Amino acid sequence: MRAFERHPAIATSILFALGCVVSAALVGLLVYSGRLHVGWLDDLERAHQLRAASSGAQRILVLGDSFLAPWKIDSYLAKDLEAYASERGIGLFNAATYGLGPASYHARMKKLATEFEPDLVLVFYFVGNDLTDVQYHISEFRPTEPAGATPILNDPSCRIANSRDQQRGGKFDWDAMARHGVDPELLEMARNVDLAKTPPDERINPWLLALAMRAPRYLLDNILMDSECNAVAWRMTAAYLADIFAIARGVGAEVRLVAIPSTVQIDRSHFDVYRRLTLQVDDRLLESTRPQRLLAALCARHDVPFLDLLPYFENHPDPASLYWRMDPHFSSAGHRFAFEILREEILDPWVEGTRSGEAVQ
């Protein structure tokens, strides 16, 4: 201590260095645990992945949302796709992540088409929320719109506030959710959820509660698509997808569209949870295949192969097991089942066709 007193500048430097080391260690721990996301680190990792994938003799680009993102489980769709490609020397770049929708798929396709030069583009469309991703958040992006789209989709009955506005002072407005009528048990589960630690089958996502409070028609909008707002949003969504097809072909890539079904189209296993969240559900959801039919017609017009997972999931011996108990995403079983379908219907035929010198269309 006396040495430090005699040399205060040295003491200050040492303390400053120790503080930096401790701070860096804490930040590193938070990043490693998933509690803190650093944008530039994510960008560096993304750039490294892109360079590695670009070295493949054949290249696959994946566009999608959280269904194609990493999950804290042993096996998930993105991991299985990466393993499949790696085993065959194919460069696969997964541009999917949480919270994306058709506008984001389109933006990433425009950026990566010439940067990555894919041979195959896999576009995953989640029937459960991709339409409302366009409809509810229209103010966040202004694409080339069909005539009359802006005034319709800016109507308060057509859209909701974006996610940044769904919080009060940086925290969820739990009191407002309670007043709205969200089930107290689910509300308490959401308040105590730790997305880094709570097993997926034992948690409920607080963002789903915030969404239910502001958009009780959320499931009806996506599955029934029976309002003028839905119709305009679909025309915009179809324009995004059609341009993705055109961009892919412009760089010589084949393209496939895969429709991921919503659990409410398959059985009633989630109906009770959704009602407790104040989301509107009824048996019309089980009967509607309108999103898939519109996607199929769009693909037919553009000569794009279309894979609808709904019939496979409906015919599964235990369809409820393919989704988490209180969450609209795939369970471990759902991820494995979806990958097997993709492998048999798209990946194996494409690999066999390209390596035998045949064009697979």
C-alpha cells in the first residue's frame, strides 16, 4: 500500500487495468450465457460464417424466422440442415433469425444474392405469423405497395404498435395485461421466465402476452385471412416472395418455398392456452388452409416447387407432440420430423440431381 501511495500514477493504472479485465470478463460471461447481445460481435460471426459457406462447391441459402434459428435443445432444424450440408461439402448460409418476416427475407435476399451466389434458396414461410408481420408493422418498412395499401394498413384496426412500443419504461406492462384479462397463472409464468434457463416446454413467451393484449385477432388474421386488411397484406407479402423468386433466378439459383403450419390448423391442443391469453380461436382455424392455398397458387404462377408441411403434420400419430406445450414453435420432435421431410422431399433430390448433372426443377 505504501508503494502505491508513493507512486499514485502507477496505482491508478493498475486499478484501471484490473477494472477493464473484470468488466471484460463480466461482459464475456453475459455474451456467452446469451443474456447480452453485442451487435458488432454478431456481425463478425455472421461475416465469418458467410466466408466459410461461400467456399462450398455448391451453396444453399436459408431464409426464415425463429423456426430456423438456434434453439437450446440437442437437435433443431438449423443444426440438422447445417450437418447435412457439411457432410456433403455444401456451403450453407442460414440468414434466418428470430423476429423476421417476409420484408426481412426479401431484404436479406437482395443483399446475399450476389454476395453469396447461392445454388439453392430455401424460403421458409410460417403460416402462423408471416402475414401479420407485414400487416401489423407496415410503418416499419415501405416497400413498393399495391395501390391503396398505405391508407388501409395504416388504419388502427389493421395494425399494432411495434415491439419497442409494447413495453413501458423498458419493462412489460404486466398490470395492463392483468386488467386485459390474461390468465393470472400464465401471467406469473411469463413474469418469471428465463429464456436462457427455463426449458421450452415449461415456459411461455412474454412477447406472446403483449401481442395478445393488442391483437386478439392475431390467429384469425393469419389463418382465416378474411378481412380487407389481410387481403392487402397478402398482396404485399406475395410481392415480396415473387421478387425473392426473381432475384434467385437472376443469379442462377433454384428456389423452393416451404410452408410451416400453425398448430391451430392441426389440432386443438393449444386452444385452451390461447384463450387464456385472450387470443380468439375457434374451429374454423382447424378447417382453413387458405394461407397454404394462396402460397401454392403463387408458386404455381412462378413455377416454384412448393412444400406444404401441413398434411405431414396432420397425419403424424401424435401431432400435438410436434410443438411445445405453450408455445407455437416446434418441439424437439417437430424439428426432427420437419427435417426428415425436407431431406426426403427437397434436399436429397436436389443433391442427387445436381451431382448427376441434371437440373432439378
